[in-house]
Amino acid sequence: MFWSRSKSVVGLDIGSSGVKLVELKERKPGDYHLLRVGVEPLSPEAIVDGSIMDSSLVVDAIQKLTQETGAKGASCATSVSGHSVIIKKIQVPAMPTAELEESIQWEAEQYIPFDINDVRLDYVVLSEGMSGDDSMEVLLVAVKRDKVNDYVSVISQCGKSPAVVDLDAFAVQNAYEVNHDLDPNKVVALVNMGAGVTNINILAHGSTVFWRDISFGGNQFTEALQREYNLSFDQAERVKRGQQVDECSAAEARAVLDSVSAEMASEIQKTFDFFAATAAEDSVDELVLSGGCAQTPNLQSVLQERFGVRTELMNPLRRIHYRESDFDSQWLESIAPMLTVAVGLAVRKVGE
């Protein structure tokens, strides 16, 4: 299900802070046009740590988005991340496709820390005959079955078909590849910062080589502002976006935000250290940030100074065409980074 790709789908990013919807039309291979886009905020209690806690709130948000945007597609693609997701690159003996399909569950049991009956499994063969030996490299993905079912259920309750379930990290990679030319000589870290989880996907030689989800995101910034200035969640969110609330100005909040940005940098550093210790590739050459949290004031500068490499904010609509009469370009630009996962999902296909 994770790899099912040639019917278009509506990209539906169901995140902790809100639901993002993107519908694209591919006029010719690689030439995408934006048809519909929308963002609907969610209450903090709707999704906690990537798990749907109040499905009715999520269903209401999806239905509202669908109606307001006029999204026509009946099939949707969504994605998951967090502790319920396991991604492993494994080596298995070379074997025919049919035989691998039969044996993959047994192979997976050696690497998955969950009961194999409690997960949804998928895999893709990355390469065969590595280093001249009689083995093949396989990317194995496992997600807790109940988590997948929860996300599938809310889409079904909206009268839509949940045609594709992907992973946030891979959706971000799809969005990046649609909008950038891959440089085989660069090691690029795609860092997608959501409200509750940050996905890190490291690309080298033009392909993905390392993944990790960390439980650190926009909520940490919001909670720090709440504690420091005795603000409500909504007030802290507004301050985080650079607005003034009562006596708390954006300038006054800067020290608090920079402190949390430094913590975020430390968490990312741990991932990079682990990557450097376990991978054959060189160190990271470039950071590409996405997600709503990536727009936190001064965060990009803090990370660039910490890692000493080029750091940019991804625009997942960079090469997506749209009619300016259909959309407010300033609004699209302001929300673009938080649309990254939804764009990456919208370029998927059913049955490809």
C-alpha cells in the first residue's frame, strides 16, 4: 500500500496542527498544475504524537476543506510518521520476486520490534547483486496496523477512497524531486518540521540513504512561549508567527524562540552524528527545511550557523504551474513550506 502509485489522487496531509489538501493535474510527465489547495487548522487534542485521538474533529476538517476547495478527486493519498513507523534497509539473499513476496514477512520479523501480526508491511528492492555477492538490498517499511487503520478510516468517513498511504519522509522527498534537480555530488538533508514530529531524510548520490523521525517540532516552541509569557495556546501560536499579543511582542519572544531553535539544532545534530557513524557517505552539504515549524522566526539562521552549510526553506510549488487568477500568490507563498507533504502526496498515482 505504501508504494502503490495511473490515476491521480488528492494529497491529504493529516498533521497535528491541521489538515493540508493539494490537488494537482499532470499535463505531461513532470509538468504539474495546481488545481486546488487548502489548509484547515486542527485543535491540539485532535492528533497527539501522530495518533488520531478525536476522529470526528479530523473528519470535520477534511470535509470542510473538500467543500471549500471544491476538490473533485475521489481517491486520496495520505501519510504517517512517528514511533509507529519503522524503516529499515536490509540485505537478503538474492531470490525471484515471487519468492521474496513469500519470504518478506519472515525476513521482517528479524528487524521489526513489533509483533509482525500488528503491522502493515511493504518493501521495495533497491538493488541486486551488491558488491558482486549473491544478495539484494531491500527497503522495508512497517507501520502499526491500528495507526494505518485510523488514518484510512477518517478518509473513508468523508466518502473518499484512501488509495495510497505513504510516509511523511518519502512524501517530502517526492516534493523535493519534483521541484529540484538532484545533484549526485551533494549530500542533502530534507528536514520536515511539523508540530509534533520532525522527519529527516538524507539524500546522497541522488537517492535516499538515511531516515529518522524525532519527537520535536513546533509544539515545543509554542509551549515555551506559553510558559514564559503565560499565554494561551492560540496566543502563543500567533506570537510564534511574528504577531504581537497583548504586551508580548515578536521581538521580546525572540530569545525564547532562539533557545528552542538551539534545542532543535541539537536534536538534528544527534541524527547527523548517527548518520556519519553508520553511513559511507560524506557529511551533509545542505539543509532543506519544510513544514510549518520551519517558518519560525530566525530558525533557519540558527540552523545555518550551527551546521555551517547552505540552509534553505523549501518551496514545494517552485515548479508547479498555476493561474494567478485562481490563487492569491502571496498567500500561496506564505503557506508553501507547510504544503510540502501534501504536494508530495498529490504527485503519487494509484496503481502505477
